[in-house]
Amino acid sequence: MGTRHLLSLLAVGCSYPTLAPHFAEGTETLRAGQVGVSVAGGGAAGRYTIADTRTSSVGGGAELRVRVGLPGNQEVRAIGMAGIASKVTGEPPIAVGGALSYKLAPRPWLAVIVDLGAIDKVISSTVILGGSLGVIVAPYTARGGTQIYTGAKASVTVPILDGATGSAELIGVPVGLAWPATAHVQLCVEGGLLAGLGRVDSGGTTTSTSGFGGYGAVAIGYVFR
């Protein structure tokens, strides 16, 4: 969700965050030359196993997304995000980041989204590189463009560490409602399930994390022309 990249902190516990599991949009794309902006926010809760210890966490975040329409039912987008989760071990996970995104809708009921970005885990000053692939399916589209949609989104990230290696994987399965309130304004409400894995290998010692959780988000978008 608009929590976009910080819901992911919850999904992998003390490991490093991935790009987010939410969409906060249906299958529609802007027309060529159109420009739009959306703002989203939300929260999540999860349960984790970290090196055989079970714990839980809650958190939330926000996202700003700038969209530009291209010919052929395509979009490019720039995304900025920030958020925080309650600590599982060590410092509270606070992160800020950005991503470039591409969306293609080959059918009115189908869209594919690819994201590439970087996240800074602020307190530890760790840079994390990541990418994600998502598919949106909207089997129910009412007159006027209102959609009930679902799909799946998978993300992988790799932190840049000194003397260690790590990775994290996340998958989210959302269900959402995208409602065009006016010709220029769209509202979106979304919730979903997520599951993640993470690991850090330092000096031959591997710490693994696995977890699952759920999230909810609300987004509002505006198209300028």
C-alpha cells in the first residue's frame, strides 16, 4: 500500500526490507501524455520467527507516486516512500527510499508492474537494492470504471553490507477496490496477506527470519489533464 515499502519491514522481521507488497491501484493506465499524482498510506501487523524465537510487530508508512502515461497502455512512475515499524530486535526499523516503476496493461482486466529501487535503513545507514514484479487482475469492472481487483506481487532485495551478505524475499496477495470518484480523482482501498523470508550471513553464521502478516491501505490519486 501506500505503506508501500514499509509494510515489507514487517514481513521480514529483523531482516532487511523489500519493496512493498501493495498495489493501491487497479489495471487502468493514464493516456499518453497524461500526468497524475497519488498519495497512499496504511499499516500492517505481522508474526515472525527469528532464529527459533517468535515475536510480532506493527507499523505503517506513506508513499508519493508521480505517473506519466505512454502510448500503448503504458506508464512510467517515480515513487518516494517512508515508514517505521516497531522493533523486533535491535533498533526500530525506519526506512526511506525511492523506485522507478513501469506498468503495462495489455488487457483492460490485466496489468503488469515492474519496480526497481533502493531503500535506506536509516539508523544503521544500510543501503538496500531491490526489485519487484506484480500482476493485477480485475475480474469485476462496473460501468464507470469501478474495479474489484486482486493479484500477486513478489519482491527481492539485497543489502550492501561490510563483511556480510544478506537477502530478503516477500510476496503479497492483495484485494482492492478502485473507484473513479470524478474524471480527475480516483480512490482506492486495499487489504492483503503477505509472507516473507530473510537471511544474513556474517562470518559463517546465518541468521534466518520467516514471517507472515496482513495490511490495509488507502490511496487517493489525481490526474491533471
